[in-house]
Amino acid sequence: MLRWACERAGFELADLARRIPQLLAWERGELQPTLKQLESFARTTHTPIGYLFLTSPPEEPVPIPDFRTVADARVRRPSSDLLDAIYLCQQRQDWFRDFARSAGEKPLSFVGTSNVGDDIAQTAAAIRTAVGFDLEARRQMPTWTDALRQFIGQADALGVLVMVSGVVGSNNRRRLDPREFRGFALADPLAPLVFINGADTKAAQMFTLAHELAHIWLGQTALSDAQPDEAPAQAVERWCNNVAAEMLVPLDVLRTEHDRRANLPTERDRLARRFKVSTLVILRRLYDAGFLQGEAYWQAYEEEASRLRQLPKGSGGDFYLTLGARASRRFTYALVASTLEGRSAFTEAFRLLGFKKMSTFHELVHNLKLGI
């Protein structure tokens, strides 16, 4: 069970033994940990302490439909970080659903309005229109990271709780691994939620958001590993990928805009600036339109993906702005307002937002301009 808890948390037993000197002796059965030591070990490995008294590791399936694949095989064991990120988002969704019901809000009309097999271009246009992610407005933005920020804000304002975080809750020591998952959607008529792995590249996050919104339009909860270069084995994932790509870069517009005389790197970068999407999405759409084929596409895509992975990552930025992104501004505003009105407990607000101090709460109120 000790070995399992270490593996579940992504630790090597020998590495963790540097922090817990008695661990190897416990594992060999030479010593028995005290309850206090066991509690400390459970906290370090993010393991419910009761699990450590079992005779064999429990089955911990992902609690939502899992469409991730590696080499066309299903991913089997989820990490504790992934599980806890899903559980936290489910708790936030439960809270917001109750809040929306008590406020008399009506079900959102777009959730579940599409079906796999619906026309790709029509579905993408419907989502783009509902969100307000206008092509011409995007053209006017300085960068595609500005477009991503607006895309997130527009989806959140529409009623989708969009949460972007690279860590579990607010625990910066528990970083999420984009190689394990890129995002998930929790469909619900009152509280649809999209989570984007903020540890992933900015280039990937816009495509992930578009992909997960397609799941919301299907009314389908799903854990995904959405990438613009892949054609997943599952029909639903292929459909969502195609809708996402069309939503971001409509093929008919691309065919009009594309200059066949320009060299590929120059044209790739120009089109990325025009549509305010990542260069990877542009390469995928050039392939879809027949402007790039076979080996030339795969080589160009891998070279560009490698270049983007080498780019430095930005700093965390202002805590209170980051909190709004991590927990959805819509959700955060509703929870803080409900707490100030006495309808929700401070302890519940602290738990769902991931902090413990009243001073942090007051500063958050100030930043949200709610007043006390």
C-alpha cells in the first residue's frame, strides 16, 4: 500500500525516502509507522488515510467518461492530481447548480442541442455565434493570447463555468501534467463546466476550450486529450476535434485568405495572426484544406510543436486575477456574493476557492468590486 500510494502520487519510493527517512524501513516491514507519521505520509502523497489500511489497492476509475488514448489504447490509471482536480470541479459544479436553482435561473438553451454527426460547419458557426467569438473582432486583437483570454471570458459570460489551472486547487506544489490530460467538460443544463489544463501551452489551450465546448453542445461529460493533429479512434472525439478546428478557422475563409505563393513558415505565421490562433491549428487547417499533404504536414507540425514547447512559460501573475481564472470568474463572483449575503458559509467558500485566510477573502471581495 505504501508503494501504491507513492506511485499514485507520482513519487518514486527512493525519492520520497529522502523526505521521510523511515519510509524504506516501513516498506520492508522492519518498522511500523505511528499514526501521526502515517497521517503525514498520507498528506504528502495526497492519499485518503483509510486507504493505507486496506489489504490491496482500491480501484479508482475516472469518475467521468474517459476518451483519452495513448497509441490508440485507453489510459488506465489516473493520477491523484487528476482525480482531485475532477472532484473539486464536481463540487464547484454542485454548488453552482444549487445556487442557480435557488436564484430561479432557467436551463441554458444550448446545452445538448447537437448530436455527433451533425454538420461540422453549421455546428461550429452556432457555437461561435453563441459565444460571440467573431472572426473580424479577433483580427483586430493584438495577439492570439488576447483572443484566448477573450474567448474564455465570453464562454464564461455565456454561462459555461470555464476554469483554467495548472495545479490542483490553489496548491502550487501539485502541478497538473498536460501529458496526462488537456481538459474535461462536465455537462449540465444549469452549470456546464469546462476545465482547461493551464500547465499546457497557451497554443493548446484555445483548441482545448473549443473542443470541450463542443462536448457541452452535445450535452456530454468527457475527459479529453484534444490535439489538433490527431484523428481519435472514438467518433465523438473526432467530431469534437473537427468542430473545434472549424470554429477557430473556418475552411471557406481559410481558402480565401491563403496565399499559395508564400513560403510555409511566413504564411503559417501570417494566418495565425489573422485568425488569432496557434500556428499548430493553422497547420492542421492547411492540411484539412489540402494545401499541405502527407509527410510535409507531419514534419512541419512536429517542428513547430517542438519550437513551441521550448518557449518560456509566463509567471503566475496576480493571485486574485489568477484565482478568477482558476475557479471561473462567474463561479467566484457567485460564491463570494452568496457568502457575503449569508447564504453560504465562509468555510465552504474557503474550501471551494482554495484558501484559508479571511484577509484573502476580503482582498478578493475588493478585487471583484463587491464591497463589504
